[in-house]
Amino acid sequence: MSLAAVDLEVASLIEHERARQRDDLELIASENYVSAAVMEAAGSCLTNKYAEGLPGKRYAGGCEHVDKVEDLARVRAMQLFPGSEGVNVQPHSGAQANGAVYLAALKPGDTLLGLDLSNGGHLTHGSSANSSGKLYRAVHYRVNAQGFIDLDNVREIARAERPRIIVTGASAYPRFWDFAAFRAIADEVGALLLADIAHVAGLVAAGLHPSPFGHCDYVTTTTHKTLRGPRGGMAFAKADLMKGLNSAVFPGSQGGPLMHIIAATAVAFGEALRPNFADYQRQVLQNAQAMAAVLLERGFALVSGGTDNHLMLIDLSEKPYSGKDAEAYLGAAGITVNKNTVPNEKRSPFVTSGIRVGTPAMTTRGLGVAESRQVASWIADALDYGQDADRLARIRAEVHALTTRFPVPG
Ligand code: DSN
């Protein structure tokens, strides 16, 4: 029986969400649209299967097919990231992947050094609200006045605090990471080095962002952002650290892996290994450059003055409205973004003084540089005239006319 026949309430909510994703412009930097093939694998009968353990060493029978699926995902993951030495594709999310690395590498109370949350870091990089900040002694580095990672600041804190692990990577940082420089600091203080590349993994795979492999002891990522797979996570480690990492994932922190998601991940990685994936990532970057240029022309401040990657942070500190207001104005104009803290944030995380804008999803539906410039103009108009409901409605109609021309995959 179809979903609608069994449960009209849920079916109709899914239809509303499908329409929202189709009609509005998705600019949340951590989101993307998967292909129909990835969606099919994620919705497959593999959701029925328990497979605790690793391929060939399971705690349940009947794993002969899912073993091959997980092996495909692992092999393809390592092909996507040359220099990787081992991977576990079972973490249910990026947060789970980071938690497993910490479980493998740290003892409770050990010191972890990561990027400050309000400077673009992630909750799992030692926020006091997250287990990473409750179980471990978390200290943080910050960006400099220009909005760039301050390596002098990192070195100074590392020398003073002697962390057991240094965490690189971010949720809202628009510039490249210098993993070699972090390796030198980690070596100087005897720390392990983790790169959480959840945001930039697709760019790394395409060779458009420096790779952490060869520099870091551990690398974690989600699978659903620039990598364009199903919602999930994975964790890589140097060969001699893989056994500990595998035990930290299962039985350390998870039970049965989500085999339908691992199958969908294998499909997405197969897609990412095709040459047109690098073309897509190049377009993601060109679109981000085009949007940043228009926003700067229109007088908006961008954290660090621009972007090297798929996202930019509009700093609204000097504007008479907050990030929360801006998110609402843009939402009324059919453009979905998220409010975001900016360096030296004065407002609460629920209000903020910034918005984060990303190009992965809109690029997947085929928007190019000309459309990106148009979208940035709409953003500027919607922010400049946010109190004018008629104007926001007119922008929304134009947004919908554009999105009709660029269907979402699947
Ligand atoms: N929520 C993700 C993001 O938007 O970057 C990170 O967890």
C-alpha cells in the first residue's frame, strides 16, 4: 500500500516539504539535493537489516549482501580521498563520527583544542553544551580581526594548554584550512590532529580545497553536504589507529549501522568518482564568488572579506536588524538561509548578527554565475527592504519563476 493510503497525515507533510524544496531557493550551506538513485538506495529494504560489526565479522546472520555494500562504500570513500589509510562508514552523523574519534583518542578530562563556536566552529568541537565540552577539557582558538584563522593564536594556546587533540574544521568558516601548519603545531606540542571536513569534503574530493590526508591522524565528515550523499557520517584514521576507531564506533558509541544509508552513501560516492563531480564543485565555487562579489558591491560586509569555499557569512553587526530578522525577511522572499553568529558576536545564538549563505544546493539544481548574481541581488533587496511585505512577495514570485526553470534532481 502506498504511504498516502496508510498515513495521509505524514504523506501530506512530505508533499509539502517536497514543494518547499522545489519552489524555494535553498541556500543553507550544509544542505544539498541527492540524486534519485541515492534516494532509492536510502529508501530500500536494507533498512530492515541488522549488521553490528564489520564486513566479514558480524554479530548477525544474513549479512552476505550488506557486507558487499559496506565494502563498496569503504573502497569508494578511500578512492575519493587519496592518501586515506582506513575508514569507518558507520557513524550515523558527523557528530557521531567526532564522538567516536574522541572516544578512541581521549580519556575523560583530556584537553581538546578546537575553533570557538561563535567564530565558526561546531558544537562537537568542545562546546560546553555538547558532550565534547562536558567529558573533555575544551579550550578554543579564534579568528583574527580580519576573520582568518589566527595560527599564532593556535600555537600560543597549544603551547600553554598542551592539548591531547587539536581539532580543525568548521561549520561557518569561508576560507581554506592550512592543515600542514596545524600539523606542525600539533607535532610541537605532541597532540593528535583531527580534521572535521564535513563542510568542504566535496571540494577536497575534487581537489579544490587543501586535503587533510597525509597531515591528520583522524578525518571526519558528514556525507550529505558538499559530498551530496544521504544524511550520515564517516571517520578516517591512520592505519595504526583504525582498530581503536572501529571499536569506538561499535560497540563504543553505536549499535547497528544504517545499512540503507551506507548503500546510499556507496551510490553517492560512485557518482562523486565520475569526472562531472569536479565540474559541479568548480561551479559551486564560481557561484559563491559571484554572490560574494554582488553582496560586496551592494555594501554588505562579509566575514574575512569574501570566500574561498562554498559559503559566505554576511556580517550584519552594523545593520539595524539581526540575523534572526534577516532569516525571516529572506524566508518571506522564498530564500532559505540560517542565522549565524559572527566573530565578536554581541547577540545571543538565537538572534545573532549574521547569516550564512551557501551555494551547494542551488548549484546542484543547475544555477550558474548569472543566476547567482541575480540571487545575490534579491538577497540584498530583501535585506534592504525587509519591512516591505509587498516587496518581499514580489521577490518571492521572481524566485519561484527562477526555480521552476531549474528542477530539483530526483
Ligand atoms: N548543522 C550543520 C551545519 O549547518 O553546518 C552542522 O552540524
